Amino acid sequence: MSTVVGAFMQQFYNGIESVLKRLCQYHGVPLPEGERYHADLVSLFGPDHPPSLPQVLDHDLFADLEPFRQFRHVFRTSYGFQLDWTRFAPGAAAAPGVLKRFESAVRSVL
């Protein structure tokens, strides 16, 4: 069960990043590079966004995405049976609400 939910959470976050990548392309902004790629990509659309991009993520949504980004890293570098369900169950439960807010935020800048 933990592996299935973990895969869902990883794919959920990868989908968020895919939308942000497309927004970068749409605005002609190069994608970040390097070790901080994932954090930098989200930051491009957060409260401290560059003037060339719209703010998609308000402070709360920006903060709510951080655990998903961190989990993505853990999931990719761990074995499924090593995952502690109690650590990521709240995030899995929060995903539908976070997705709804993200969709609304993206639509507001299109």
C-alpha cells in the first residue's frame, strides 16, 4: 500500500512540475539547471517570482507544495517497503485540495 500511495504522490508532484515547465516555455524563460532544479523551478512561480513570470503560487500554496517536492526526492531514492506511511499519509490526504488550488491558480494566469 505504501508503495502505491508513494507512486501517486510522486506522480502528483511531477505533474505540478510539468505544468510549471510549460509555463516557463510559454513565457520564454529557460528552465533552471543544477542540483536545485526542482526547488528553483517552483520558486520561479512563488512569492519571490522574477518579473518575467507571473506569480502562480501564493505563499500558502508554495509552502503546501514543499512537502510533496521533498517526498518526491525520498521516494526516488528509497525502496517502497522502507517508506513510513505515517509520515506521508497527511500529504496524500491533502493532495486533492492542493491540486484544486493549483489548478485555480494556473487558470488565473492564463
